[in-house]
Amino acid sequence: MAATQDYTKMMQDALGAFPVDMTAAQDAYKNYAAFGEKVSKVVLEAADKSTEISTKWTKDTLAQLGNVAAVKEDAADYSKAVTDFASTSAEQVAESFAAYAEIAKKVQMETVELMLAAGKDLQEDVSAAAKKATVEVSKAAKKATAK
């Protein structure tokens, strides 16, 4: 009777001939974490500036409402106060939206810069990993054929 071949030993030998270098995966993780940190910084700065704009807008609106709610001597003064409030509110809307647009523009530009830099880094990493893998596979193939 023929002996059964030990496939476990054969697979271990085959996998041992092609060692895996985990430094590429570790470097990729570190690069991804650094990218995440940079993107988070951009987002948090934008959120902070947006909050400042919203807070200022709210405080200004409340201050103006105080003028509208104040007691007036003449009935026409109430209508003037409301008209002034509406006019000032419209100006604040335009100013606030312009400020929000500037924040969005800055976030967009910084994000594009980060994405381009990340793409360049990724391309360099992939190229280096491919070269390294080619060398290692060639060595392992020569070693396997030499046996």
C-alpha cells in the first residue's frame, strides 16, 4: 500500500519559502493614522470657526432684539426698530454666509492638498513594496529551486 503524503508539512514548507514582511502593513497603518490626524485637524478647525461665527451671529441678534423690545415713546418708533432689526439681520446673514463660505473654501483646499499628498505617499509606498516583494520572491524562488 502507498503511504499517504503529508500535505501539512508540504504547505508549511511552501509558506516558509515565502516569508511575509509585516513592516509594510505597519507603515501603512501609521501613514493612515497620520492622514486621519491631519484630516481631523482640518475638520476641527472648521468646526471651531463655524461655532465662533454662529455664536457672534446669535449674540448680535439677541442684542438687536433687546432694542426692538425696549419701550418706545412713539408708536412709529416701534416700526422703525423692527425695520432696523430686519435690515441689520439681513446684513448679518450675508456676512455670516460669506464667512461660512470662506471656511468651506479653506477646508476644500486643505483636503485636496492632503489627498494629493496621501496619493503621492501611497504611490511611493506601493512602488517600494512591489520592488521589495519582487526581490524577496526571486530569492525564495532561487532558494526553492536550488534544493
